Amino acid sequence: MTEHIQYSPEHDALILLDQRYLPTREEWFVCKTVKDICEALVVMVVRGAPAIGVTAAYGCYLAAREVAAKPSLDDWKAALSAKLEQIATARPTAVNLRWAVRLMRGEWDKRPELSLDELCVFWLAKAKQIHAEDIATCRAIGAAGARLIADGDTVMTHCNAGALATAGYGTALAPIRAAVEQGKNVHVIANETRPFLQGARLTAYELHRDGIPVKVACDNACALLMQRGLVQKVIVGADRIAANGDAANKIGTFGVALLAREFGIPFYVAAPVSTIDPETADGSLIPIEDRTPREVTHIGNTQITPDGVDVFNFAFDVTPNRLIHGIITEQGVLAAPYAEEIAKLFK
């Protein structure tokens, strides 16, 4: 599944499958400007750290195109830099967003002689390269993680870290897909993942679409399912991994990790190396996005809380490295002590 992020040369636009409407409707969101890109990121038309990074890379190209459409600008470099910062700060937690903008900006810095039109051509090619490399990276994560899954395992996952959260194939779902391709009989429990229901809406959607057996569970059923021996592994994604291996993922992941430790179930985090932030020493320094209350007070257009009652809507929590059995990357499975293993990756 790779068609959910498309560059259209005909429309000179990034076309995104609007994940807000899945699984009952498939609608497309067209991005032609930086405003469009930022809206897509903020309202979660597109979500998942790697997919955010790919979207941001194309957003840099669209920013250059937008500036190029206003030839009267005296200082196009300053105008473009401001637009890049808009993209980089659209959401705070997923490190791939700033990573992609930094990468694109770094390529520009290496070629200061490029005209704006030349930069547009170069950046479009670079965004396409990042797009293709993300799919290859996910497949490598799958190959590294498939050996951790035994024939007959049921794997629990929390939120959506599948094809829809990447350019294709997925991170947390990559080892599952690879294990199935090897002929293993694998089942998945997708936690519903309140309040945005990424597990119920998105993980179940893409696994069912691909013929991989999946059941949706209420978030608060995790303990019972583990207690009854219905879960053999837990694999989740991450939006940022600190230098010591602490991992930020969708809210509720920390609780799942605590339960997995209680019942002796291996808990893995699957993410590309680009999701590791060596500049963030530990999880306490990861910014946690606080989203609109409406995601909690409403399901769709139906209000479920009384008027005037406040809610918490933190989008992420941080799982301490001591609860993580391994971090599955495209360069292999990292084991504790994570600070040492991660430091080696960035030498």
C-alpha cells in the first residue's frame, strides 16, 4: 500500500489520502501551498512520523514553487526560509518533520549557487528520493523484525504505524507483513487508540485490506487479553526516540508497555533511524503535543461529554527504555544499553 501519498506532475501538487475519513470514505486532500501542507499536518490528514517526514520534504518543494510564483520578491531566500520554518514547526513531537526540513535545507546550503528555479527542480527530485527511501527503509525494518515473530503469534499494536503512517509498508506493521510474507501464521490485535481511533480506523483498515487477520480491542481490554494469554508480542511505532532509548508514541503506549512487563510479554518499538533524536537526551525532554479538546469531547459530530467539562488531550506519552525489549530499525534490532547502541549509529 503506497498510493496514499502521491506527487501529481499534472497538477504540480501533493495528493494525500485524507485519513480523517477512513475507513468509511476514501477522500483526497490536495496540497499546492505551504498553508495546505501545514493544514494537512495539523488536522491529521496525514500522520505517523515517517509519513510526516515525506510530506514535509514535498512541502519544501511546494514552498520554493510558491516563492517562485512571486518574482517581485527582493529577498527570495529569506521568504523561502520563513516558509520552511512554518513547515518545520507545524507539529511539535514527531522528529521526522524537522528532520526532513533540515535535510532539504542542508542540501540547499551545499548548493548556494542554485537559482530558485534550479532549486525547485533539485528539491522535487530530492523529495521523490526521500519518498522511495522511506519505503525501502520500512521493508528493511520488516526484515529485521520478522525473526522476532514466531509462527502462530498474535501481535498487539497501539495506534497506526503501518503503511498509512509511512510512505508504504509501515514500521510497527513491517515485521508483521514480513513474517506473513515468509509464510508465518500471524494475527494482530489493534488497540482502538482513543481519542482519534487510529487503531480501529486505520490499522484495521489496512490489515483487513491486505488480508492479514486483525481484531480490534478497546484500549482498556489490554490487561485482560494479556492475562488470558492472547498476546505473544507487542510492537508499536514511535514519533521520537531519545538518545537513551526512551520512546514517544501515541498516548496509552506507556500503559501497554507496563502491562506487557507485568505479563512477561516482549515489547518492541519499530522505527527508522531518522526517528531517533540524538539531540534529546531522554524522554523527559520530548515535547508532548496537547491537541484540541474536541477530539475527546466528540466522536465525529456527536458530543459525548457535558458542556463546560474540561478534558485532557495529550497526543503522546513516553515509554521508558527499561520497558523496551528492543528497538527495531532498518539497521537491525537495538538492545539495551540503548544509549551506547544509539551513539554508535550516529558516529
